[in-house]
Amino acid sequence: MRLHFLVCFVLLAFCGCKSVNLFTIEDDKTFGANVAAQIESDTSGYIVLDSIKYTQVYQYIYSIRDELLNSGQVKYKQEFPWRIRVIQNDSMINAFCTPGGYIYVFTGILKFLDSGDQLAGVLGHEMGHADMRHSTRQMTQMFGVQLLLEVVAGKQEAIKEVSAVLIGLKFSRNHETEADNCSVQYLCPTLYNAAGGAGFFEKIQALGGIKPPEFLSTHPDPGNRIQAFNKKKEELSCKGNQTYKDEYQALLKLLP
Ligand SMILES: [Zn+2]
């Protein structure tokens, strides 16, 4: 691994290719597991909904995840754990995914959304970031390689530093567009409205001048994301049109 890494590093220095990912799939998984352990051990900062007490909540969200995973479009379906945890914080209208597929959804975004297709769209977007391996690429540019390697190696200080940033990590517009496209692709073979992710931005638009929630500041708006979602859905001839609003409203009643 180290030799492979060194060769890549030399190549990177030589050609200056910013998009080269220096991390292996195993690195992504270890990275994600270490960050997830850090987040979940910080019980004063993050209250994770108990998976036994809130079984129905998790069953619902996992059933959406499974539809996305079974789309045949998720590259690392088998390799990544795609584990989901809900964090109780109504003021955070946000969701994020670590490298290696540890997904976090705040109750704030669950309560902000109206329907199952919107949640599926948001989950698809986050899973897309992990599947396209955006985070490690983005963070290599931010932190340099050494610190990230320390995260993979399990060094606590590095894990703490990187975890704090990962939650609010800003992606480039290209990566946002890619993740939006992934969301439509994953949903396309299902009965869900494949442009469900657009519903989130429609709700933001409807809010007018209100300060954009966290999700938007960490996922910069390139301007036409609603149109882009719908265009991609049309391009791929996705037939599903279900919004699953009633089921979603039932889910909201189960939340603390
Ligand atoms: Zn994003």
C-alpha cells in the first residue's frame, strides 16, 4: 500500500492531476469507520437515535437505501457498509456521508422534507459523494496527504480534526453535480420520482429570503439544480413518479 501510495504521489507531483485519488477503497472504509466511531463517541455533541427504540424509523430509511443499492448503479454497493444513523438535532437541516459509506441524517432535514422521494433524493446524493469518492479527494486538497493517512492509521487527534470538518465539508460544483446525477441514476429504476432531490431545492426556493440552511452552505447551489435534476430524469427516461408522501408523514410522527 505504501509503495503504491508513493508512486501515486510522485505521479501527482509530476502531472499535477488534482482528481487523482491517493486512497484505496480499504482506506476509504477505514477512514469512514474511524470518523464514525469518533462522531458516535461524542455523545455531548451528537445524539444518535437508538436503533432499537426507533426501529421503525431505521426500517423506513433502510428500505429506501436498499432500493438505491439495488438499482445496479452503485459502484461500491458490496464494498461499503452503507450504514445509516439519524442524529437528533432539529436545527441542522443537513445530511452527510463519510468516505466508505457511513451516512448521517439529522432530524432537522427529515422534518424539513415532505415526502419519501425527497428523502430518497437526499440519500442518493450523499451516497453519490461516497460512491464517487469525493471526500478523500476534496480533503487531500484541503489537508494534504499526511493528516488523512493519520486518520486511516487511527490517530485520535487527526480523526478529531478531520471529523469536525467532514460534517461541514464543502464540495466543488462539479462534485455536487455528479452527486445530483448519481441521485437520479440510483432512483431511476425504482417507483420513486427520480428527481426527488429537486424537491429539497424547491422547498428552499419557496422559503424565499430566509437564510439558507446548512445543507445548502455545505452543498453550494450552482443555480439550476432543480432543472438539472429534472433534465437528468428525462434524459434517462425514468418512469417512476411516486412521492410516497403518506408513508413519509407517518415516519415524521415517529421522530422525537
Ligand atoms: Zn453534496
